[in-house]
Amino acid sequence: MSGNYENLRVVVLRNLHNRRCWGGKHTSIENAIKGVPGHLIGDAKNVLNGLIKENLVLPKPAHYGLQVSLNPPMKAEIEKILGMDKFK
């Protein structure tokens, strides 16, 4: 699953990055894992939980469900994972 894990990690981070969900701007878990094939949804949710534990993604509990956003102090690390550091 390591290949899938890395691919799903990039997909989740890219979804949040493209939605500009940094810090105070957040989105639902369902939006963060959009575009992932149906048979990998469970794995994508596990990857998202791993990103929260790595402190790359910030959780925000809300009465309507858990919301997530990218952690601004970890921007350099996130851009490195996404391969964006090569263009600077």
C-alpha cells in the first residue's frame, strides 16, 4: 500500500491546496478526498488521518462534521511533497 499511500497523500494535499484551504479556511473531509476512486475512499480517509497526525493538515471540529485545512507553518514541507519546490 506504500505506493497507494503516497499517491493518495498527494491527491488529498493537492485537493486542499487547489481549494486554497490554508489555516482558517477549511473544507469537509468529503471535499478533501474528492476525485479518489470509490474503492480507495477508506484508504484516503486513513491517509487524511495520517496527515493530521503529521501536523500537515489541521482538523476543525464542527457540529456538522470534521473540517480540515492545510497547516500554514508547514507550507514548505507540503509544497515539497507536492513537488512545487522545484519551480522556485
